Amino acid sequence: MAYKLILLEKSSVHPVFHVSLLKKKVGYAAVVSSALLEADETGRIIICHIAILDIKLMKKDNKVMLVGLTQWSNSFPEDVTWKELEKI
């Protein structure tokens, strides 16, 4: 079964989702936020780094670069990523 959502014309979210592709909720914890997420003029959520949790050297294209394990705003703690420190 599929549902089509009624969204704004300039929305970047696909309006159709299939129920068979939804995953069962596991556990009882619910994430509730009383604040709306900040978005830019195109409607995309604005994220920025809030903490560097770890640093390591990484080799890419025969160059050594410094990368940091980055925690992002408006995301869960487990959504940390390794990001080149020069690009942050």
C-alpha cells in the first residue's frame, strides 16, 4: 500500500511512501523536541559541527590529512562522522 502526502510545491521530500518499506518501532523511548529545526531558504535543515570527539591521520590520494570525528547539531549522538578538519 502506498500513500501520497500533500506537501508544499518547493518541498524536497518525495511525496509518496510505501507502507511495506516502513520499519517496526523498537523500544519505548520517544524523541520529542519542542523547538523547530532551523532551515535555510530552500527548506533544508541547517547543520553545523558542535564538537570534535576524536582526531586521526588518514591517507587519501597519496596525501596525509587530519580528520576529526564530528558531532553535528540537529542530529543524534550516534550520527557522528569522520570529516576532513580543513573543510570544517
